Amino acid sequence: METGVGLHSLLSWPPFEMHSDGNYVVVMSPRGIDVVEVDGLHSSVTSKGVTGLKGGYLDSSGLYVVGDDGLHVYDPVTSLQEKPREHQRRADPLTVLYGGRTWDITDTTHPGMATVLVTPDDPIQIPQVSDVAAPGRLPMHTGAMTLTAPQGGAWVWARSSNLNYSGTWDLAAANGGIEMAFQSAISAIGPGSTSATLHVQLQSPADGAIKVRVTYDWQRVEVPTVIVGLEDRPNDGGGVIEASWLPAEDAAWFAYRLYVWDSTDDPLWEPTANDIHFFSTYIRSTYWSHTNATVTQADHDGVTETLQNDRMYRAAIAIEYVDGTIGDPMTYPLNVTPTDEVPAPPAWMNAEPVAGGASGTVIMEWSACTELDPDRTRLWAVQQEITSAIGLTSPLEYHWSTGNTTALQLQGGVPYWFAAVCVDEAGQSDPDNATIIGPVVTAGGLDDGIPPAPITGTTAADVPDDEGGRLQVNWEANTEEDCTYYAVYTLPASGWQAPSTVDGWPVSAYINDCSITEVIIDSLGESGLVDDVVYWVGVVAIDDWGNGDVDNVFIVEATPISNVVGAGAAPDRVTGLDAWDHPEDDGGAIDIRWNRSAAEDFDFYTIWISEYPLDDISDLWDSCKVIPSDCGLITVDQRQFGADFQLELTITKALYGDSLATLKSETIEPMIPLYVTVTIHDLRGNVHLEGLNDHMVIVTPIDNRGDISPPDRLAAPVLSDRGGDSGDAMFVEFQPSSASDIAEYRIYAVIDTPILLENIENLKPSKVIDREQHLPILLTTFSARADPILDLDQGDLYLVPNRRIYVAVVAVDSSGNAWVNNLATSWIEITDELSADPCPECPDVSGIRASWNAAGSLIEVNWDASDDPMYSTYHAYVSLEAFIDTRNATLFKEGMRDTILIINEFDDAALAREETYWIEIVTFNGDVHTFHADPVEVPPWSESSFGTKQPGDDPAGDSWVDRILSGEMNMIVALLSVAMLLVGAILFIKPREDSAPAPWEMGAFEVELEEQKEREAAGLSDDDDFTGDFDMGIGEGLGVGSDQGSGLVASARRDGSADKDAGQGADESYSATSASAGIVAEEDIGPVPSADSEVVDELLGGPEEEVDIDDLDDFADELDLEDLDDLADDLSVEDEDVDTSFLDDML
């Protein structure tokens, strides 16, 4: 077992150095020295606190330690007894004497330190008095350095490490051939060299260094140089040119001077030696081998200017000599103009799904853009085959500093094509030559490496009744789960027997849905199919990881044939063409849009933008159709992008010239009107090239950077009411503005007076529409007045019927300019066709009462019968929200003749106890019923309350049942329970004709009881029909309903003047199956009158009769036990309709 001293026994921890002589270990730490014995218990022998230790050494003679203050010697080591400093014989102080000066160097005589005696700021002057040198030698000075100290016998060790001195000697006087040697070295200097090579041999007894400077004057012979190249720097952002010249052959050359000037106004001018002194700038190079320069500035009439891409420049080169004189300038014969080149797209791109990852994740990588002014890389991901990026939308952009990799999250399991371009600082890119890869499936999980089964049932045939060049291919679907897309391979037949592999064949089409089993092909890679040529066609199914069996393919052959005699018909001309100024730019771009072509044999679009009208472009197309881009034309070979019906492009080039023959493609210039049209070409080259004036638009590009001019005011709009509604919408039509930079239109609508439209600065528009919005526009809201200080507005204010509404339309350009006053307005009064009540004379239903049953499984609704036999039929409407119009509720039941309704479900689902239901009963005359509603509210069911609670109910009018359930009559309930048992027994012996029902039966039999009383009062039998109007005030007292009699609402219905509730919007949807109206605000209608005590007494069986002891005795004597047994049997019978558990809980 190892033992040793603990760290707490040492002065500090950790140690930085340890030494041993075999008997002891010396541990050196920041706080001092510890001595530990080697043998025995390894205990600490002694310690000594010393700071600033650097290192040490231990042997039999003792311990030697170096600290900040010098050397310490300890002997013996076991006691760390330090020897006196005199024992070390240290020289202190140590003094140096040299050249008549003294230095105390004691503080610098420590290991690793150097002593500096002489510095350039404090040199020693050595007199030259009697030093004589031998021929060929420099005179040297001999001096002695003395080291002294007060200690005798002190050891001193010193070494000279560096000695610098300077002096002047006449070498020519000492050696007559040295001048000739220097002259020979100068004569050997080559042109453009900045130094000469001269071998000077210096010898000394010890190593040293010497610096020699030689000055020599001679007569110069000028040999000028010439510029060999002056050109625009490629692949940059413009504003830079590059110059190169030959190396100078003049031996007296000292520097190059390159002069560049603006030569746009005088391309042939060349400067003289005197002219270059007036240049404001030049480039100077002092390196003879440096024979090129990058130029960003030039002189223009004595002013230094940055190079411009629209200016021409020339340059001259001259030689500068050592004395500052300038040789004759040599001018380059040609002019040059800097240009901002369009960056090339990435050289390569790769996209792969993540193995084992989530479906839809794709890792993208592309080569870095190489332009000198990079800004970002632009990527597109589309779900269709593409050949260029022209017309693609929704790009993904990555700044050049973020690298050239990214992870995309796309729709999973779908084939994608990816396109990429490089974008420079000027926003330029080359979408026509974008780097494109695909298809790449956004797969997930792991690659099983197993391709889908080979396709069977493949057929190929010529497309009938066409102009040729097309084949229709059909096959049987692959139903495997991982089948993602099909690839149709095509190759001209080269033998009698078709092969079984399509490896290396060009792909004619991709089908991104494995449920599609047919396609029409018209191309062989990038070339079209040729009529009367036999082609082999094969279809391969490919899974989500790109696995496809290309070696086991069922290949068929087919031949495209033209079925049209003579020239074919050209596709229909372009429709939906529109063009406008590109917003927020310098006037160098326009936007165009057109509808996609429906031609079956569509090939491509050609976009024509010209300063010159393009009515007939037949001759121009003949010279440009081989390579349209050479003529500045843009072609788009995609019929459409995705499901978009229209194609939209931003164009920066146009044709400028005063005739078709002089048209030249240039960058679009502002304020020059341009004619825009699009021609549609089919596979056979058929196209309409004449009569284009009727299919052309004019657009003027505008520099929006300083645009403050609003478009012209619009004429008054045309307004029309939307029929069949509630008077909450209208249609607005107007003549669009002819301005090219229109961005949007703002529609303002105010009520009653057009004064608010005299200045619309503080009005928010009712609606804002884009420039391409189709007319007419549906308008549903008024303009809100905004608070310019608090930034508040009134929110949406919906249109109302039967009021005069004034409307103005304002055109707004892309810079936000618009007129705010003197606007042309129109007005209209819209009609509420739906709010006209079809039956204002229909009487209201009174006495509507609704309550949950005790179990909370259904709602029972009762109401008073109508007095008028014409309106003895009823409709019931139910909603989960308050409503004032039956069209905003659900028709629950119609054609009812009874005055009771049981609701056990709503919207095909059982009633929810926690919901609040609103119920309305309306009369029906056989044809129509009123739309007005004043529903009763049925609050959520609970064990303590399951009756209707009307808004504004007063507690004083609560029924005794409600008060019992609320716990206000617990004592009375207890007393009544005992009394009821006794009275029940009495009634059993002598039943009363009008006994009151049990409390739990009152909600279910209330209506029947009232009807029975009325029949008796009227002298009617049970078979007689009773339709008389009667008041059931007890309903209010019981809390199970509320009287909806002929109040204010009924009067409003008959008068036709009932207003809509304030909480209802003017745009309510009158749906027969759903309610959208807001909750009607509760109004305080005052206290509800208490229940009639006589009616209550009647329901409870009349006033209690006094029963004395004698009566009870008689009752006991007359009591028959068999009758009680029968009573018990009757009470044991289960009543499935009444749940009495709540009474048990209450008692």
C-alpha cells in the first residue's frame, strides 16, 4: 500500500517543480519549499516559506534555488539552513567602465537577462586620433572594458552579444580600384532593377555586419514602354478596367505611371508630356516586374471621377526617373467601356434526401459563385420538369457569406426539380441558363434499394388528327406503395428487335403521379420527334429513392405521322396580356402577365418588347428564330407553372430602334414607352406574326426613386346593388387607370353625404385591390375614419340598406402617390330584400315555456295556443346562440299543431347539458311565417336548477320550486313532507278531485292541469277541442317558462317597425342550418310579478284544512291496512319518465 505526505501538510498545492538526491525530495511550490524523506513514512522533514521561486537544483552539496532576488543556497537540505550571500561571493554592486563612462549592472546580472550599455539614443563617440590601418583594411579602435566589485574573489562571467557602430571611411583613398568596381556594377544594372549587385569582401576577426550605401550619378538615356492591353475586367460588377504593359528596358527606370482619362467626348485625343502634368490622378508602380493595374478612377477635365459603365476611357503609360522627371507618355490606341457582367450560374448542384430522416427533408449543395461582386444564390424547387428558371416564382435566396449548402423542408414523397442561379450586387442573374437538376424525390426513411416492378401493358401510337411529331403512350399502373413517378424513355429505332434496356436513353416525359397511365410525348430529350421515323418507347416506374429497373423494360415502337394536309393552324393568340412598370426601381424593368395557352401542341412563348410598334414581325422572326436570345428575345417553354392560370415575368431588356432593321437589345430606359406582345408557337412552328396591334399593350417604365406625381383621377365609378341579400353589399365598377405604374386601387364609401370624400387623408379605404383585380368588385363595408394622433380606427362598419351611400375610387402608383381630394363620386341606395318580413301579420306565440327534465336528457317546450285558426300550425327554431331572425337558427320541427314539443337531440346529436339553448316558436299560415324571433333561453342543466331563466327575472318572482331548490325553504319542506304524508293518507281514504301533483310532476303536467281547469270552467268534455286563449301565470311562478305574450316585440312585428338588435351585424348570413347572430344584450324589464296565490293554492290542492285530534282518531279507526298495502305496491312501481333522486338529495 502506498503512503505519503498529504497535500494539507505542504505549504501549497500544486507543486511546480521537484528535485531529489536519493534521500530527500524537495517540493517547490508557489508559497515555498517542502523537504520530504524518501524512505520511511515519506513524511515532511521541514518547510520554508519563499516566494518568487523560478527553479532549483539539489545534490550532495546542498539545495540551490533561483528566485526573483537571485540565488539561494541551503545546506544541509534537511534543515533548509540558508548560506549567507557572502558565501556565494556575489559581486554586488557590479560596475562596468568603458570609454570613460561607468554603468551599475547589478540588477541585470541575473540568468536570462541582457545588459545594454549603449543605445542609438545615447551613443559613445570614439575619437579617431592615432589609429592607422594597413592597406586594404579599415582602421579599428581598441578599447578596454573593466568590471569591478567590492567583494574580493567574486566570480563574473560576461559575453558580448551585439555591437553596432558606424563610421565614415574614404575607401577610394585606401584602394584605388574600388571606384572602377562600383562603376562596373552600375553598368551591369538591368532595366527596371531597383538595386545593383556588387561583391565587396570584408574580413574581421569575429562575425559582424556592415551596411554600405553608395551614391552614383550618370547621364540618362530614355527608353519608353507601351501598353499591350486595356479591357473591361470580366465577371465583376462594372466600374473597373484592367491595363497591362511591357516591362521597361530603360536602365534609369525608377517607376511606372499609368494615366487614364474619360475619352467619351473625344475618343481620339492623346496627351503629351506636358499634358500629363495636369492630370488629377494616375497610378504609380515602383516595381519593375509589376506590369498591370486595376483601374477604378479616371481623370475627366481635371477632376477625378469613378469609372462609369456608360462612358469610354483611354490610357497612357510613362516612365518616372529617380530625379522625379517623367518620360514621354505612350497612349493605347483603343477605347474601353466597363460593364457589369451577368454572373454565371453555379457550375454544379446536388440534392439528396436524408437517409433515415423525415420525408420532405432535402440537403442541397452547389458550387460557389465565382463573380467578383457576389450577393446571393437563388434557388427554386418546383414539382414539374423545367429547362430554365424563367418565370419561376417563390425563390429561396442565400447570401454568399452563408456558404453553399442548406437543408430544405418540402412536401414529402414528391419529385422535385431544382434550379439555381448566382445573383450579383446589382441583382443580375441568368435564369435562362440556370443550373437544373431533377427529378429528386423528397423521400424519408431508408432506401431499400429495390426498384418497382417493371411496367406492363405499354402501348404507343400516333396522336390522331394532329400535325405530327407526337405519340400517345399508355401503360398499366404500378400499384406499389413506394412508386413515385414514371419516366418515359424514347429512342429512334435502330434494328428489327427492340432491346430490353433503356439505360442511357433520353427521357421524353416524367409523370409525377403513379395513378396516371398515359401521356403524350413530343420530344426526344431537347429535340422534337420527327414524322415517319420509328421510335422505341419504354416506361419505367421509379420509387421515392430513385430506384428504377432500366434493364427490364417492355419496349414498344411507334411512328408519329402528320394527319394535316398543308400548313397547320397557328395556336390562338395571346389573351389576358397586361404590362406595368416594375415598382420601386430606377425605371429599368417592367412586369408582364398573360394567360396560359390551351393549344394541345404548344411549344413555347416568345416575348416581344420594343420601342418600335410590332404589328408585323415576320421578317424579324425569320432572322431570330434560330437563336432568339441573340436578338434580345425571351422564350418560355413552360405552358404554365404549377396550377397558375397566368404567367408573370419581370423584364429588364427591350429592343430599341426606329425601325425593325435597327432594333437592338438594350437595358430598359425610363420614360420611353414600350410595346409589349407575346406570340404562341406550336411544335410545327406555326405562330401568328401579323396583325399584332390588337394583341399588344403599351407600358412606360418609370424611375420610381423620385416619383411624386400621382396618377390621374378616375372617373366616377358605376355602382349596382347585389340582389337577393339583406342590403349589405354592392358591386363597384370603374375604368382602370392608363398609368403604367399603377400598384393598387383604393375604394372609399361613406354614408348620407359626400362631404367626407372631399378629402380622404384621414379615411381608411373600404377595400384595396390589386391592379389586376377583375371587375366588378364586391363592397361590404364603409370607410373608417382613422385618428392620425392615436393611430386608432373605428373598425369594420358594414353597409346598411335604404341609405344613400357615396363611393369614390382612387388609383395609387407603386410609389404610393395618389390624389386625396376633388375625387369623382357616385351614390346608390341598396335594398334589403331578405329583411322584408313575409308575414308581418302572423301573431306571436305567447306563453313559451321550456325546461330540462329532471335527468337532463331532454327539453320540454310548451306554449299557448293561437286564437286565430289560420295560425294554428307552428314551427320550432333552436340555436346555441341568441337570435332575432329565424334564418339564423335551425328549423327543428315544422307543421306542428300541438302546443308541446319534446327536444332530445340537436344537430343530429344528443343534447349537451352544459350548453345553453335558445328556442323560438312561430306561427305558420300554411304558406309563410314571420322571420322575427324573440327566443326563450334554456340555461345549462344542473341538479339544483333545470328550468328556463329569462333575462331580467327578479328573485321576488321565483317559483316556490326554484326557492326550494335554492335552499330557501328547507324548514318548510320538512314540515310539508310530514303534512303531505298525513294528507296523502287522508286523500287515499277520501281522494280529492283536484289534488295537487307532486313537485316533480308539476313541470311535466303543468299544461295538462291548466287545460283541464279551463275545460271544466268552460263546461267542455275531454273530447271537445279547446283552442281558447288562456293565461298561465303559474309558469312564471314555477320558473319553467316565461310569457312571451303580445309585448313590444309583437307590436313591432305587426307595425313592421322593429329594429334590429345593436349587436347584430349588417352582413348576417341567413343560413337555415347555422346561426351567426351575436347574443342579444339583456335588458332590465323590471321585476317579474309574483305568482298568483290562488293559482298556487289550486295547484297545491287549496288551503290546508285544520285537522284536530278527533279527526285523526277517526282517520286511524277508518284506516284499512289492506289499502295501505295497495298504496305501498303502487308506490313501488317504477316510473321510467320521472327521476326522483333529486328529492332524496334535497330532503
